[in-house]
Amino acid sequence: MDSRGSADTSLPERPFHSKRPHRKSRGGCRNCKARKIKCSEDRPQCRTCVLRMEECVYALPAAKKTARSVVAAATSASSKSSSPPSSASSPSSPSEVANTPQPNEDFAVLPVSPQLAPRPADSDYLDMKLLWFYTAKGCESFNSDLSEYGASKQSMLNQTLRFTIPRIALEHRFLMDCMLGLSALQMSSMENEKIPLSRIMLYNSSAMKGYREAIEAAKPRTFNALLTCSLFMCALSSENFRQPNPPPLFILDWIVVWKGISLIYGMIVQHTGSPLKGNSEPSGLAPLFSRPPVNGEEAARYIPGNLLFMVSSLKEGDEEFPYVQAYYSTLKVLGALYMDLEHTYGPILTLRVITFFTFVPPSFVEAARERRPRALVIIAHWLAFSKLATHIWWMRGLADHEVYNISNVVGDEYHQLMQVPLAAVDIEDYVELARLLSNNYTFEPVRRRLADLPPDKLPALFTDDEDGNYLPVTNPAV
């Protein structure tokens, strides 16, 4: 007797279950369909579009009913009939099938206004929390006067940071990701706030990817977001300095990031003919990109003698001789730091420290990237000044490793020139550090707010010509 046959007769027949017992919805928004992801189908905006801050668009439902069936359905509803009309769901003849409108998502779409959004999920909540933190606290790290002295929150720069930039970010995802990434890093630096590292990395990678794509596309509607992001990227990338094992001489890559601001600025001027102007309307970004003016002749008197001799000793035929003019130009910018240390210690000095690399000529960047010793020594002295700006969270930790890295590269030949930067690494007190830099151990810095300075010392817009000279921008579109 066949045992298999007896088993088949004794076992009860198993019921058949469909592999898709649930209803397969096709009513998702166009964005989710394009990405081939599950749509929550919340109205007026699905959760994904709320998170990505995109316009949520649903296709109009296809007209699957004939005129006859619509009338029948309306009549049935008015009479509260309990029997459903069978003709209401499908045409009864081939001619009706041919005349039935078919769904076509390229036509008759319904844009939904971003209002009455559904309750956000956990990730949406974190995004909103970080955006709130930026407007409440994070934006102050780009306002030296406000971060040091609690200056008026009604200032033009404060209005730009708190309102103009978030408005621009709502239209450009890469700038929004950059803002959220900055807020996440700053909140993580606080004792009681920890943001998941995976989330921070997601913000940073998404911001960088979108930033590169926007630069390649070079569309005028993205210029305001690109210019703002070029500055925020400097702060975002500074996190590399604070890693447990930071990449050696990352400062050389960071300088290139700073020079990217002038490249984006130049691209905007080339396309629009007017700086800091989006399409035909002022952008409102001018206060954010204002810098302290540099009086080269006045600043030259404050250049340390040993650094000046380091450059003047170069003779024709030396490997670094082609960079002599670039070194002199950069030393003048460094001399302005020593000048402000003595006369205008405060927000103007902080702003000059932060914007230092936006003033250095391209040939100096080239020399630094080639690891020319004299260029690296000048950078080491700037790193010593960077410790005066550590009340700005993204300026912290820049000198901790890089000064030693530079000292190892230049070797014993330049050890005498590296003594001040090396000594500055271990000093945290502002006054003690100022005395070391000024070489005056009885020196008491005079702190001044921006409001205390004469007009010719206040930050302003500057652009550079073909010779590397920085010229004031008159009547900027602000």
C-alpha cells in the first residue's frame, strides 16, 4: 500500500491564503511614486513630503464611471437604496471600455498647499527641534557681536540669520540639511543633548551631495542658497578638527573650503551682474558676508619682525621665491590681527580671525597645499589667533593638533618661528593668550563692540580684482 497516498487521504485540505491579503493602494502622492516608496497618503501632505519639505501632489482620481452609472449611483444615494449598482464599478460593453477615461498622472494633478500637516513622526520631530534650535541659538555663532555681547537682536545681521536664511532653506533641501547638520553638531557638543551619529552623518552627506549638484547645475534660483551654504560648509567641515584622530593638516583642505565662498560669489556676479542679488530681488544676505576692511599699509607696521625677515630673506632661485608677494600679502592680513588685538579687541577681532582665509591670495593657498614651510608657519600663527575665537563653538579645537602637525612638517629649521604657536596651544585664558601674541606681559586688551567703532573700521562687503586686491562693494543689493 502506498504510504504517501494514505497520508494524502488522512490529512485535511489546507486553506489557500492569498499572498496579498491587504488592499494594495495606488493613491500615493507623485513624489512617493517616483521614489517607489510607501506613501502614508495623509492629506493634505504625506509624512514623507513633510519631512523633505516638498510640495505634496496627488493625482486626481480617474473617472472610472460612465455617465449612466454616475446618475444611477446618485439616484441610489438619494433614495438610500441598500442594493449597490453593479454597473457603477465597470463598463458593461466594449464601447464603454474604450470611452472610459484612464488614469494619467501627467495631467490633472492637484497641488496641495502645505497647511494642516499631519502630526510628525520621530524623525520629523527631530528635524523641527533642530530647526528651532538654529533660530533660537545656533544662528548666533555667525554673529560675533551677538555671541560675545548679546547685542540687539533687531540688528540686520540677526534678522538675516534668524528669518531670511530659514526662509531660503525651506526652498532648497541641501541648505536645510546643512542647517540641521550644524544644529545637530552644536547640540551634541552640549552635555545634556546627544544626537545620533547616524543622523548627523545623514544630514552632512545629504547636504554635501545637494551642494555639489547645485553648483554643477548653477541655476540662478539656487544662488542665495549656494552662497549661504558655502559659508555654513566651513562651519560644518570644522568638525574634522575635533575628531579623536583628526586627519593631519586638514587645515589645508579647510582653507580651500573657505576660498569656495569667493568662487560662488564670483559665479553669482557673473550670472546676475550684481552681488548678493537673487534674480531681480535683493537677497538680504549682505550683512552675513561683510568683513572688516584691511588697510595694508597700516597693518604692515604690526607684522612680527621675525616673520617679516622669514619672507624678506628669500632670494631669487630659492624654491619659495615665486611666492614672495603672496607671503607679503598674507602677512599684511595677519598684521591686521595684531593691530586689532591692540586697539579693537572684541567682535571685530573675532570676525577678522574667522574671515582670515577669505583675504589670502590664491597663490598663498597653492603654496600651503604644496606644504611650503613659510606658508605653513604663517598658518600656524593664525592658528594661535584662532584660540581667541573659541567662544564660537565651531572654531574650537582648530589648533590643538594642527600646530604640532605643522611643527613636525617644517622641522627644526623653523622651530624658533614656531615657539609662539606651540606655546599658545596650551593656553585657554584670553588675556594670557593676548599677552603671548602681543609679546607684552603687562598688556590689558581693550574690548570694543562694533557700535563703538568708527565707520571706516566697520565690516563691509569686499570683492577681489584680478590682482588680488580687495575692493569695497558700493550700493550692494541687500
